[in-house]
Amino acid sequence: MSANASHAMSWVKENVQAFHPKTSICGIAVGNEVLGGDDYELWEALLGAVKNVYKAISKLGLADAVQITTSHSQAVFANSYPPSSCIFEKNAAQYMKPLLEFFSQIGSPFCLNAYPFLAYMYNPENIDINYALFEKTKGIYDMKTNLHYDNMLDAQIDAAYAALEDAGFKKMEVIVTETGWASRGDDNEAAATVSNARTYNYNLRKRLAKKKGTPLRPKMVVKAYIFAVFNENLKSGQTSERNFGLFKPDGSISYDIGFHGLKSSSADSSLLSMKAVQAQGLSKSSYILILTISAAASFLFLKQ
């Protein structure tokens, strides 16, 4: 898409315009965790791809309804503790700056994949698990800003705000495009339990329902998408990688977080059977996309 604007246009027509507005598509992430990753050719291609996708949605009259952005892991940051010390990692910064300049021009947010689970697993000796799970804890104190943090997710978000401010983008909003907790793991992943996953996502739900900001940006309401809708049973890597879902692959609930919108459903029951999908002329990928958007949106727009 970076090298070929017509390819970007074809993709948007086939995957966005064909389903909008009947399907509530509110944004496109052009690449996921590209900067900070291992493929440096993608680093070079990212901005061009973002611009071509934006041009495509603009020409199709969708720019007011569909935001264009890309999601970042915390690998793009350096010195993220305490939050106020966070800056962009040197190698990523040279690619990040022009990307942020473009996002600033078109009004796009900075999208962050934030995982207290991963931070805790990396340093369990020095991190209170209650701090990662939104449970009662003494938290941390940032001496530079005189701010107190009682949960890690808020601290991770404010670290992103600090890096943006350092780069000259103080007004840009941070949205959490992925966060969650694994319900099962390998022997060396003791924190990946059903109990911890339930606690994290239940408390995340309560945190979002308050519709408040972070200590550093109290007026910027936190928005977050849960990762993930389904356990990815075919995914490679550690066991935890396959067990972040609210649902199991057969449609049953992985664990109950007290949200009435989550109901177990077998693969051939009332959600939407594949026969019903085919009867409506939708592809299997569209079916999965609809379920993903529906579940993610449920968390983003939770009401008390």
C-alpha cells in the first residue's frame, strides 16, 4: 500500500466501503506494532501506507467517519519509569516524528497496546501484582509531576503522553487499542490464571465505566479495547499467547466478568451461524470482523 496508492484504494473499497455504515467501522490501524519490530522495511513503508489509506478514505468520503492510525507496542519507548521520564526510543523516534506530524494534521490519536500482564511477567520481583490488576495497593509516586498512580495501566498511558509531549505533540490523545490478561500459561507464567484474568478484565471494565482520565490527563477520558475476543488456539509461542480471549474457540465464555453482554454460545447457535452468514452474502472473515468489532465496542462504550 505504501508503494501503490491504487492498491490502498482497492483494499478500502473491498474491506471498508463495502460494509460501511451498516457495520460500524470507526477506524483503521495501518499495521500493528510496526515500529519497534524486527522488519525494518516495514518501518520505512509505514508512513507511505498510512498516507495512501487516508487518501483512499478521503476520496471515498469516509474521512469524517473512519480514523486512520497505527498501533504501537511499548518497544517504541525508552525510560518509561516513572511515567514522566518516558521518551521515544532513539531508533523509532526518527520514524515516529513524521508519522505523528501527519496524525496531528488529520486529527488521529496515538494508539497504544498496553499490557500490565507483560510488564509484571518481566519483573515480578519488583512489581506488586495488585498494582497490575487494579487491586488495592500503595501504587507508585512520580516525583517529577507529584502524581500518584494506583494502577499500572494509567501509568503506561501517561508514559505515552509524556513521550508525546517530549516529541512536541502534547495535545494528541492516547487510545489503548489492546489490553488484557492471559487466563492460562506455561509453567514459567504463574500469573496467567483464570482468577487473575477475570480480576483484570472485571476491574478494567469498572475503570472504563468511570469515564475519567489519567493523573496526567484528567480530562482525557480513557478509552480501551480488550484483547481479545477469542482464545487463539492455533497461535504459536507460549501458552499465554493462545489464552487472552473472553471466549473460547467453541463460543463458550472463558470466565465471567459480570458483563451481561457476554453469553456463552456454541458454534452453531444464535450469534450467527456460518449458514446464516453465507445466506447474507458475508464472508467468514467479515463474520469474524463483525464479532470482533461488536465485542470491542462493547468495552469502549461501556455504561455504568
